[in-house]
Amino acid sequence: MTTRYRCSSQLSPLCTRGDGRPTRKSCGYCGSVFVIQSGTWGAFDWTGNARYQRSDALRTFTSQKVADRWAAARELVVRWIPEIPR
């Protein structure tokens, strides 16, 4: 599992987001607090129904950039798979 963070407001494409833990306390663009999520990135065949389960992933990754590179060469899509608390 890995973590990712994003600006809670998402007012602009310039709002801060990324993989891992944030290095600052708030968004560098608008000043909003961050939302931190646990999960993993998965590469999938495109289904068109927006339902991508971890068990259907062809491969999983801890970084979106690495997942995007791997999937682009194989014409796959990359989706975030959130961790489901038990």
C-alpha cells in the first residue's frame, strides 16, 4: 500500500497533489488542508464502466508516474485503488 495526497478544495489544476506524504501542511496554491488517502495504483484494460477492482489489475504500483509509463506502452489505463478499511 502507498499513500497519496491532494488539496481538499481542488480549486485549480495548480493545487498541490502527489504520491507519498505531503512535505508541507497546506496547498501551495490556495492554502487548503490536504486529504491523505491510502491505496495503490493499478493498470487495467479499459472497461468503460468505471468499476476497477484490485483483483482485476494486470499489475499494481506504488507510484502513479511509474504506472502511467508502464500502462502507456501497453495501451492500458491507470486507476487509483483505495484501501478499504475493515
